[in-house]
Amino acid sequence: MDKIIISELEVFYRVGITQAEREQPQKLLLTVEMDHDFKAAAARDNLAETIDYAAVSERLLRFGDDSHWELIETLAADLAALILEEFSPKQVTIGIKKFSIPQARYVGVTLTRPQ
């Protein structure tokens, strides 16, 4: 299966266990991998036959507006559901990096969901 990748998209969402953590949006890095057969798109050089990664990116940049999550695991599941519903890949993998522990470069989760 072919794969479309958006690597380390910088977004700002309200996520965290404590209220203080959720008061201000935090920088997160999202990596999205979407399995999609783009043979027809490549053969015809036609965006309509593939997944528009710019549209996915724009949607993800707005996704956190007026929302919050306690767990990045829940956020990852919500992002996967959104992408599957709105962009219809065969499968999606979501990776989230969060920068909440000063002694660690980042903490993160990865999950994969089929269509």
C-alpha cells in the first residue's frame, strides 16, 4: 500500500491532566501516515484521486480550536477517527509528541486504525 506522510506538523492544542496544563494551548508535533492507493492519481497526475495532504494539514491545525483533552491517547484516537471519516485512507497512523517533562526530549504515543 502507498503511504502519504505529514511529518511533525506543529499544532497547539489544550491537552493535559491538570487544569493548569489545559489553560493554554501546548505545542505538539503530529505525524500522520495515511495508507492510500495513489496509483491512479500518479498515472493521471490528478489530485482528486489521492488524499490532499495540504487539506489534511489545514484541518489538523484547526482541530484543537475550542477543545481539550486530558490524555494524548484520547487525542490520537480522535484525530484518527477524524481523518478516517473526512479523508478516507485505508488506514491511518497518528504519532503525537508532547513536551511536558523537562528531563525528556518528548513524550509521545502512536496508534494505528484501519478504515
